[in-house]
Amino acid sequence: MKEKIVRIANHPFLKYSWVGGLFSILNIVFVWLLIDIFHFSTLISTTFVVGCLFVAKYFAYKLTGFIG
């Protein structure tokens, strides 16, 4: 049973899902923070957050081994 759980936990799709979910949550949090808390322009803050997290997600996928 333990080997099955470890095998499922190490499945590539699960790692891919965790990275995608984490960056989706970070996207929401950072956009909320910049727009509602710091009162930045919506266009500027959304462009900045989405662009930065896109690059960060690339490096996260590279770190996890999804991109060679």
C-alpha cells in the first residue's frame, strides 16, 4: 500500500498539477494585492503579474524536469 501511495505521489501529472495550481493561486493573490491594496492601475498590475509569473512558471517547470 505504501509503495502505491509513493508511486502516485511521484506521478508527473500530480507534480504538473501542483505547479499549475500554485501559480494560479499566486496570480490571484498578487493581482488582488496590487490592485486592491496598493491601488495600482489594473492594466499595469495585471500585465506585470501575469508576465512575471509566466516566466517563474517556466523556471518551475524546468526545475521539476518537465522542460529539458
